[in-house]
Amino acid sequence: MPMNRLLRGHLPAALFMLHSTSVFAADDELYFEMPVVLSANRLEQPVSDAAVSMSVIDRATIEASGARTIPEVLRLIPGMQVGYSGNEFGDEPKYVVAYHGQSDQYSKQMQVLIDGRSIYEPFFGGILWKTIPVNIDDIERIEVSRGPNLATYGSNTFQAAINIITRTAAEDQGSYLRSNLGNHDIADLTYRYGGSSGKLDYRVTASTLNDDGLDSANQYDYPDDTNSNNIDYRLDYQLDNKNSISYQGGYGINEQQADRNHEDVIPMDRTIDNSRFFQFIKWENVINKENTLQLQYYYNLSDKNDVYATELIDPTAIDPALDTFTLDLNADIKAERHNLELTDIIYPTENLKLVWGLGAQLDLVHAPLYLGTDETLTNEQYRGFVNFEWHFNHSNTINLGALVEKNSFSDTELSPRISFIHAFNEHHKIRLGISQAMRSPFVFEELGKQSYSHELTAGGNPIGVTLLENYIRGNTELKNEKIISREIAYNGEFINSSLLFNARLFHDDVSNYIDTLKEQDTNPDPSSIVLYDENILVFRNPISNSTSGLELEMDYRIDATLRLIASGAIINISSNSEAMTLSAPDYSYSLLATKRFNDKYSGSLGYYFVEDFKWTDSSGTGDYKILDARLSRNIRLNQAHGSLSLVLKNLLDDYSDYKELPRNDTAPQVVQNTLAYIEFRANF
């Protein structure tokens, strides 16, 4: 049993640390407040009062981690898996973040938002983390809903939701500069300027992020250099005492080297250009102290430029007289999203809170290679939601939520949620919850029609025969994925609330999981078409899973200078698919300690352990351990202040967090190895 190994092999040292430091802390008489979150049901409330299990990564933790990208800090969340996909299939290398496994490189079962604006991709699903045009230095905190939360944020909030909350423009006044310089050709630069004029606060951030990616442990090179350039801005305007407007926008372009497919003839080495653009405006009207109205609209544009040629294809196995050829392919994808949403927050009584809203969304996708048409295809979505919180006495609270949703690909669905919170006292609470959520098919799953064809020639002359490979097909008969999640959770505060602890027991049942099955292809015209491959991949609903386990999380502010953040998860998946059964580590944990030595020096140390598991499109990671360190010196010069830090990552053995072994004898063995860079920050 994984629990036994965990207790024998790794926890004793951590428990000794907690015991010894708790004695030290008892004399300090410190008091810290429980973190406040927005993402559970769109109401500001302490984590312990939330309708679902919540984790919060605050600004101080993000800085202490030394992270250059958002996925790096998500390793601190219990039950979360983070990997860097080398994409042996010829796709672009990318960060992949999943909750409780059951994911390939596209991670379609998790919602990700920035200030409530969804950023998941409408075509393939998942998140292209490298191309988000929001700078990590503009983030105030990251809130993670662990478990389905469809009643709050709609479709795709299936297993978990990540809401990245940025700082207001008023919080970032003046100039800010950050640079990173280190091995792996790390060369990053960020500049931000914030100002105000009367009732208007504004902020503009420009940044560039560059590195040469991962290394290969064998003789075969792995080209995955990255160059990302972004600009984003925010304006907050207070119209009067009751009305305010927030306007955000951003543009980013990412140039990503991609490796060739090491088994098939397509695609070749190339550079993929991904550009992102968004506009987001939100109006808030405080009607009175019991009623607040919010109206928001956003537009997302994702434009991928991916043009390449295949290796030389030899059809002489069909007829020795045939000519060899190459295919020139255009794999561009353009996706747009328009979203309009109205939210009403009402406090009818002191003990009753109500949030309801309506939303409409339009996705437009143009991807000729993947859809088999030059037309722009659409997906319309409409939803209504309600969340109801009732404190019916001092100790007990009921949360009810529901979402009704209809889109172009599925019938109207109802997703309900109910939870009950009992407070033994203000420091110890238990929650019982059950929720149901749906995930509708993405555009490619529903309408995909990816094929390759070439008119064969002999001696340069057409022979009237086309060589055809039907690679993958969508399925308009797909059912929605469905999850029913049950949890028992405890939230506790100890030592004058300087130690926050929560535990979550969960059991999730997933049905109609969408995956591809290999099926026999049919030839529409045998007289003029020759099939290159008689198999085709078709999207179906073949898989069902049951996932159960335990998650633990602790945040201990030992004194005003020392903080310890720890989390761990035990996950067990049973499924009719072996790939699903092995898709999450049996156990994993993380530890992050931060220490301020004096007014000048501070440091942090992070340790992460993940047991062997397999992403569903990979062959396994092997057990791996990560050790990160950061040492920082504060600098002050006249009115300017900042810091100079040394950041060291992956100080232990080389490892792979996506695929441990190469696909074949000519493929690179992609590994994570030591990163070292100097980080400079300045405010002036």
C-alpha cells in the first residue's frame, strides 16, 4: 500500500521538523488570518467557508519559489501533476498540468481562468502555458478549486479549476524591473510601469522570456528553444462611489522550436509561431450594500502558424514505378472566443448569500488541415448559474449551486452541487460535499477530419490514383463526459492560527471519458484511391474511472521570519483502461521552506517527490525528486529598492516529468537537469 511506503520512507524527517519547530513557535504568540478566496462561488470568503476544497498560492510564495513560469508553482498543489511534454508525435513541446492524472498533453479536464476569464483552448482543449500574455510578476495569487466546480465557472471545470488573480493597477505604481540570466540560455526581462490620474489607475507590463529548453541524455539533439514576447495592460477607473470599470488587454507571441516525429515521416524540425491577444472589460455596480451587479465581456484570439514539409515518402511498395514525393502541410489554427456574462451578488439577509448569472459564448475555429474544410466552424454556448449560501445557525452552513448549460454539440445539461459545513468552533470545520459536472466535446473531438493525400505520379506524370491516409476523425455522436465527486474535508487552525491545515478524502466516478480508438478505415473509391494506412483513429466514449484518495495541505508560519508550506496526495484510480489506471502517481508530496535571515538576506528551499506514473500518451516518468533553492539579498539605493537572487533548480539527479525513456533508438532522451540563474528585481 502506498501509504505504508510513504510513512516509512519519507514522512519521519518531515514530522521531526514539524515537532521541533512547533515547540519554537509556541512562545511567539503570532496570529495570522485564514486566506480569503473568490473562486469557490464568486463570494469573498475564508478558505474554510468555501463550498469546495481550495488551495491558495500567494504572491510571497510565487516569489520565494523563483519560478519563471506559472506551471512551476503549481507543483505545490496536492494532487496536481506538472510535466513538460517532449511531444514525440511532432507536436510542439509544452507544459502540461493535470489534476488526478487521466490526461495526455492537452489536459482537457481542467478549467484555467485569469481574473475569471477562461483561457482554455476551444479547438484541442488544454492550455498553452507558454503563450499566456500575462506576466507572472503581475499575479497577486493563484486559487485552485480541487474538485468539480461547474456551478461557478461552467464547462470544463470538470476535475479542478485554476483562477489566476492579477494585481490591481493601484497596487503596482511606479517602475518595476526584473531580469533573469543563466544557463540553458536563460535571458528574461520584464519592465512594468504603473501610474494614476484622478480616478484612473493604470499599469503596463512588457516582457521577454527566452531559453533553450531541455537537454537530451543521449547523442540525439532535442531542439525546443523558446522565445516569448508579451505586453499586457490594465486600467481601473472609479466612475463614482457605486460604479467602477476595469479594462485589461494583452498581446503575446511565442516562437517555439518543435522536434520531428521520430517514427513517422511527418512532421519535420520547425519553428511554430503562436500569437495570443485578448481584451477584457468588466463593469461593477454596487447598487447598495446588499446587492452588486457585474457585467463583463472578453475576447480571446489564438493564432498558430505551423507550416512544414515531410520527409521523402516512398510509395514504391505499391508500385516500383511510382515517384517519391514530399507533402507541404499547413497546420495553422486560428481560434476566437467571445464571452458575455452577467452576475448578480445579493445578500438578502445577514445569514443568506446568493449569486446568480447568465452567460453566452461563441467560439470560432479555422483549421483546414484538422477539420478537412476551409470554412470557419462555430460552437455556441449558453448557461445560467446560481450559488446559494445559508448560515442557518452559528455552526452550520449549506451551500447549493447549479449550472444549466447548452451548446452546439450537446443537449441541455444540469450540473448540481451541494455541500454542508459544520464548525466545531471558529478554528475547526468539516465539510461534506457532492457535485456533478459535465465536459462537452471540444471542436476537434466533435468535428475533426484530419487526412493527408497526394496524387501519385510515375515518371512525373499523374496516373489518376490518390494516396490517402485518414488519420483521425471526430464524432458528432459523442456523449458529454460526466463526473460525480464526493468529498469529506477538514480545515483547522492551530497555534494562534499560525498553522493552517486541511485534509480532503475524495471519491470521483467518471463516465463517458472521451478518447480515440483505432478502427478499420474504409476506402470510398478503391478504383482511384489507395489507402496509405487501413487504420483510423476515431473519438469515442470508451472509458470509465473511479478515483479515490487523500490530500493534505499545511501552511505553518513558524514565526515572523520562517514559513513552511507542505502538501501531499495519495491517489488510486480503477478503470477499464490500463492507461487511466496508471495515469497518476500513487503518492506525491512537496515541501517549501522560506526564511528571512535578517533585513538583507532571505532564502527558500523546495523539495518535491513524485512516484512513477504514465501520462496517457507516454510510457512513464519513473520516480523523481526535485530540489530547488533560492538565496536573495535585498538592495536599497535612495528611493529605489530591490533584490539580487541566485536561483538553483533541479539540484538532484536528472529526471523526466513526462517520458523517462526515448521512443526508439534514434529519438532523444529528454531530461530535466540543473538550472542556475541570477534574478534581479528593482522597484523605483
